[in-house]
Amino acid sequence: MKIGFQSILYGRRFGDIERALDEIASAGFRGVEFAQSPAMLRRDGVANIQILLGLLRERNLELVGLAGGTLRERMDFCGDPTLLRYLYVEDEDPVWDEVWKRGFKLALHPHLFMRIHRLEDASKLLDKPENQKLLFLPDTAHLALVGDDPVKAIRDYGKRLAAIHLKDWAPEFGRYSHRYARGFVELGKGIVKWDAVFEEIGKRMKTRVDDKDLWLIVELDSSRTSTWTSVRECAQWLSNRPECRFPTPMSEPRSFSTGVFHAPAPPPRVIPMEKELEFRRRLTDASTKGSGTFYHEVARAYHELIPCDLTQIWILTPSEERLDLVGYYADGAQQPVTWNHLDCGPGAAQRPLFASVVDTLEPQAFNLADTSEGSRILDKPLFDHLIKTFDAVGGPSGPVMLSIPVSNTWNSHHLRFVVNLFPKASWLHSLAALENGFAANNSVPALKASLSPLLDELDNLSMAVSPEADSVLDERCLAAAGRIQRFIPSRGASRDAFPKFFVQAVSKSLNSEAAALFRVHSRLNRLEWSASVPERSVWNEHLTAGEQFYEMDENRNTSKAWALGEMRFRATEQRRIEWKSREMTSHPERDDCIFAPIFSLRRREVIGVVRCTNKEMEFNPPGPVATDASRMFTDDDAAVLDAIIQAGRPIFDQLEIQEEQIATLGKIVHEFQFPLVAIRGAADLMNLSFKHGPHKSAKDFFGEDYVDDIFQWTEILGRHVDNADIFRQSYQGNLPIRTSPTLLMSQVIAPAVRQVALLLREYELPAQAIGYDSFSYIPTLDVDRNQMQQVIFNLLSNSIKYAIDRRHFRVTMSGSRMGGSFVIRYADYGPGIDAKYKELIFKPGFRSPDAHERNVSGQGLGLSVVRSIIEAHGGTIEIGKERDPMVFIIRLPQSLAMKSNP
Amino acid sequence: MKRILLVDDEKLPSAYYRKALEMSGGYQVVWAAGPDAALQAAEQRAFDAFILDIMMPPGSAFKDEDTRDGLRTGVFLVKRLREIYPEVPIIMLSIVKNDEILRECKSVPGVSVLSKLEFHPVKLIEELNARLKP
């Protein structure tokens, strides 16, 4: 095998190509796959393929492949197909036949967020009979990221491999399910299982018949340190793997130059330095102002760099092949706003004029008066408006649009947005006057030629724009994720609390009209409404809990796209619900929706879906007014939503685990209750039998009333089972209260005290130490008698378990009326509690350190159940005093008093 | 001697109730393990009271109803029995805690709903005595 390097690390344009190739060669690589397009290579001084080959030969490097620029451009640049291994492609193209006819080889690379991103997608193309010449170029990280196994890709297409991209990826907070994919890291630092990959490569090498030289191409999109550090790090890693037989990299890059190549001299400046500095300053300022303002400020910064009639910023959303207008700045009258998004895909019926800029990432100038180009403008009203109103001059030059691509910081081959400038004609003329060609004949080609130095400069400047845009997006992501991370589950948080909080955070962070969360109901295998903002949103009319609106396949993924964590699907003409993902993509004109699956970290399955509709917004008038200009969700919004979901995933998982445990608890409770009922029935029957028999009672027969003991123990057991059941019910938010007229003293306290009689015997504590004061101030109350008994039982049971000894054991209960409440005061002369645990002891599962130390049994449910019951009655419970005695104050609202009471 | 129809699919626990009712004197208990046997018994002879469980297999009588795996069988049975015996007291005795189901049972006239966890045999007899006071 031979190991080469992908030059994408050096950006869309090398700048210093010799230095870059020196680094690659010094690290020990033997070939290069170029990411830079022929046009960019030319700007670096590589006028033709011979110069490129010369540069490679000096460094003992081979030309492996060309990946940048259009296929035709690359073929024309190469001329001879034997000079390289392959041309890189990401999707089908009508040009393929011509490519093969001219003798070139094509290598298909499945790529994240492109149409062909999974092995399955690639297979469809590779397996077509007419594509048997197509070679395969799998990428370890791209495949691993979409859940495919790179090993399988290598195994399945061993004989058709053009090369293998060795790339690694490590999770970076919140930022991977969208196109700003960062997280690509030096080999060995990420998720790719390299041992398996290399083992499979070893096996495939043996089966390759005609071409033993399989190229492995190391790829890294960007470096966090320096290019040399990253290149060398990858090389070092390879040299540590014996199967790679890779040399130890040099410690410093050396220069291989033989002095034949001369880098081109920089052209004279078109934009004055002070203007450029001002431009950069404006960008930095704007990056702190939030995304709405930021894009307007970017437009304004360009506007002041070059005097323009209108400046626009279009964000690309590649999975939708759509451009969204997110910012603009105009001189004079308010601009027409009939347009706010454009379909830019190759098949789009109304592909915008500047779509070629999106495809090639080359800045271009367009003459709007040129009918052949003008007719391709999508936003006809804007076009007409420009022709009519703007500072247009006569003659063939007409109004001009400069289109500048701004690429992504983390992978300069991906577009972030396009800046369209409509320069003032007077300014263009003064610029053109400096240029010979334009001044001489005023023709369209001459105009374009005269503008090319300006376009180059603008292109270079655009490199300064994307990091600022990234930092704006980072801020949004962090803020959004921070919202989620601030969620603190409240005491016994019901399962509804987090979903509500979550959709609120989504709605706020995305500036959406509405947001909703649907969670997977595993048993029924469907998605159910869980929470939405606003609560009475349009969806609720159609979607009540339990209503099914997505069908899931057997893998419990609603669609393939969900399985990948892809998120953008737009709503169709109406918001009715039998939406399937396919339908959603087909009518982009109307309500914009964003959908995102929530993946469980622990189960690798979709556990829920967030859905969000954009705010219907009018454009604000141009000027320094903060606004979110796009009516569609952009990729930036998708990134923010992703950040929220990433932050929420652990909490959703936690919720799920809790819900499963609680459901299990419910089943266990039921299993306990059945035998409990039976034991009591049998004991009861035994008592009756004695009554009718010769002994008259169990005590008479046994000497002790063991049957009554059975009864009492079942009651204690029943109370413990009830604790679990009440805990479950209050967690699920449906603790039922069955009220009946109840006297606290005789119907609650006395029975509860009777129930702990056996516990007192067990702990050898005197029953008479439990005392009561007058409860005469509390009338008959309408409460759940059994639950109130549970309250007193739990308090007593704690007092008994924690009692220090029989001399100190004492409990007193008293009732009074205070303010608007009936108050039960429960005083316990036991060990008391530390002030810092005053609130904590009511939390489910909390047990004081004392409990552990003294080996007191229990699950920490008792007091949380007490509080749940009291609160379900509209009352409160708190610690009134921490020790000597420790006092619980239970307040019940006066409204519980029976109406018949005086 | 009052005649009681006790409908409960749990054989042993219901046998304790049955035995206790009989020992207490004054009650003759017919036991039915499910709605089918219960309806058959109810058609054949007259009863002074019914004691019904709620959660039971639906039997052929209610197999087409939405009993939610038997959780709500008693709801259908009590309504059917009420049609046949408009006046006779009915006690529903169960460990079911679902409020909706309990409400549905209570909505049938002359029905009281008791928890098995609270009403062990002796207590049930007291309740029954009170209900059937001449």
C-alpha cells in the first residue's frame, strides 16, 4: 500500500504551495490528492499540469487524484488521464460518460450531508450496470459518522477501491449533525476502529489482482495547531503501526525546492488597505451582536468596502439545496422582499443566477443586463427592480452583480454563505477606467476581465468573514445548550417537567413560532405528543397524546434521515399530520418546519422528535436594526437545535431510565398486593374459625395472639408497599385522592399508632411514649383517610427506627388551628436532624448519614411520600425545629373542613 | 339466609372471603370465576347481593369489548348485572387503583366500590350486613 495526503488541510487555496508540499513530503507521504481546484492552483502560480508534476517530482510525490473544481475543468487541466489515478466525485453527473470516454477514472466518495452519504447510497450507484467503471473511495470517518462500518465498505468493494480516505472524528459538543461538522481530528484521536480497518485493508490487498497499489489517503479538514504539527502527528501515528511500513517523519519540514518554480507576484491592490482594515474591524464588532444583527452588519461592511446599491447575504442549506436571504443592506428606498429563499440544486427549475458560485466556490461577476444570464435569475421581481431603479448605466456593462462565496472555517471546500454585491455603476466606471480592457471597448468579457483582480481580493477577504460567522454561531449554540444544562430537576420532578422546559428552550433559542416534542412510546411503537410551546398551539388540535403521526420502520427510525440524525424537513402545504419525510421535502414554499430526532445515548435509537415552526416574519427596513431576516430555518438554526438536543440527551436518557424503573415498581407493587390480600383473608378466616370452634380465639389456643400478629405484620407490609405505590403515582403525576369525612384523632392517628404496635415491640420501645394532645380544634376533614394514616405511620415508623433508646423515646402529636390552616405538630425527641438536611430529607431516596452509620433500614421514601400526600391535599409540611424535639409542622388548608362543620 | 354471588378469578383469596361469609352465618355464597359463569348463575337464580372483582379475564361475554386486557372487565359485568337486577346491592371489591375505572364503576346506581387492601373478609361482612339490613 502507498500512503498519501489530502491537501484540503491547506485550504481552498495554498498560498504557498511549495511550503505545503514540503510539509507533506517531509512527513513521509508519497502522494497527494489535491483538494484545490485548477483555478485556485493557477492563482498559486501552477499554470498547468506540468508545473504541478514538477513540484511533486522534486519531492518524490505522486499525483494521486484531483478533487477540486468541476470535472471538465479537471480533465482539461490534466489533459492526459494517465498522469493521475482518479478524479474525485460525490454524486452523479451527466459528464461521467465523457470522463470515461476520455480515459479518466472516477472515484465515488460518500460524503456527510450530501445526497450520497451512506454505504447504501453509494452501493446504489456502484451497482448500476452502466457504472461498472466507477471506482469507490470510502472515507473511514464519514462512514463511521453515519453509522456505517468502514470495514464493510472496504470488504464489499475491495476490488473497486480507488483509494481509502483515512480520516478520524471525535465528538465535539453539539456540532456534528449538520454541515459545519467540526471534530475531524488527527488519526487515532477519534472514533474510528483502526485495528479492524487495517486488518481488512490487509485482507483486501491480497485479493487485488490488477492493481496491488492501493492508495491510503490521510485526510484532515483543518488543524487546530499548525498544518505541519497536524501532518506530522498523522505521520507519527502511521509510523507506529507496523502494517503501514511508514517512515518516521522528520522533526522539521525541509525545503525540497530546486528553484525552478516561481510563485507569482501579488497583483496591485484594488481595495485600499485602510478600507480593508475598517472592514475587518466591523466584522469583529458585529460578531458580538447575535446572528440577526451579524448578517446585516456583514452586508453593511461589504457595502462600505465597495459602494453598492444593494448587498445581500445568502446562507446555504446544502441538504435542502436552498439559499436563504439572511441579511441585506441597501441605499435609498426599501427593497422589495418577495424573495427570501432560492432553490439552488442542479435540478432546481428556478436556479439562481449565482448558483455557479455555490458549485465552484469561485467569485464571479454577472452582468444583469445580459439577457442570457438575466433570464436565469430566479427572483424576477428583484431583477426587474434592479434594472428599473438602480444606478444603472446604459451600454453593454449594465448593472453588475459581484458574487463572493464565503466558505466554512472548518472545511474551506464547503460554502457557508454567498455575498452578492450590486456595485454602483459610477464606482464600477471609475474602477474600470483604471483598467485598459474595459476602458477601451466597454464589452462584457472586458468588464469581467477587469474585475478579476477585485474578485480575487474579495475572495481573500471572505476568508476573514467565516471565522466571525462561526463565533456567532458558537455563541448561539453555547447559549442554547446552556439553557438546557441549567435544568434542575425539582423534587420528585414529574416526567412532564423536562419536556416542557426543553420545548421552551427550543422555541426561544430558534426564535420559532412554536415547538413541540414527541416521544417514542416503545410498547405501542409510535410517537406521542409530549409537550409544546405555546401549549395551545395549532398542533394540539390535531395531535393529542396518543395520536400517531409518524410511522416507524422496524428499526424504530421514522425514516432513514432520522437514523442519520439529519434534521431538516419542511412542512408541506398544510400542517396536518400524516407527514412522511418524503412529502415534507417536496413543497418548500410554505410553512417552514424543522424536525430533529433525539437519539438515546444508551440505546442508539430515536427516543423522540422535536418539531419547530419558523416565525412568519416580515423583513424589517434596512438599516442597523436587529432582525432575523430569513423566514426559513437555516443551517445555523439546525446547528443550534442540534446543540440543544446534544445537551438534552443525557437528561432524556435519565428520564427514560426513571420511567422504566417507576413502571417496574408499579408491577412489583401489584405482585406484592395480591398475596397480601390473600394472607389477610386467610388470617381473617383463621380468626373466624377460632371464634366458631372450641377455643374461641387464637390467643386462647396459642397463648399469644399470633393470628393478630399476622394481621399486624401484613398491615406494616402493606404500608411499605403503599409507600412504593404512592411514590410511583406521585412521580407519574397522578396520585389519586379519595376523600371521605375523617376525624384526625380517631380515624387517622389512633389507627396509625395501632399499626406500629409490633414495631414498638420489636424495638422494645414503650407504646405509652407516643402521646397526643387535643385535636379538638380540628373538625371532620374531607381527606383521603388511608393516605393520612400513611403520613402518620411513616412519621412514627421513622421515629421508632431512629430512636436512641427506650428512655429517650418520646413522640407527641397535637392539632391546632392557625391562620387559614389546620396544623398538626409532630414532635420527636429522638436524635433530630442537621439543619442542612431540612429540605433534603423530603427528597426521594435521601437518607441521612446518620441512617447509614447506625444501620437504620429503609429506602428514603417515607418522608417524600409524606410530602406528596400532604401536597396532594393542598397542604405543606416542613421541619419547624431540628432537635430536642425535632418538629414536623403539617399544615392542611381550612377548605378541607367538611361543609357541615360549624 | 341471603344468597350472594361472588365473582372473582383469584381462586384462593376469593375462597377465604367465601368461607368467611358462610361462617359468619346468614350468607350462602355462589362463586363464579369469571363473567361467563357469573352471568349464567345470575340468569338461573335470584341473588340478594353481588360481590364483584374488577380485573378479570373478559370471558366470551366481553371478549369483544375494550376491557384493556381484562383490567376493565368488571365495568362491563356490573353494567350487565345491573340490567338484569336493577335493585340488588353490588359491591365491587378490587385492588384496581385506576381512578377512571373506579369512577365508571361508581357511576352505576347502587354500587359501592371497596378496596381489597382495606376490606378483608371480616370487614366486608360488616359492610355487607350494613347494606343488607332489613
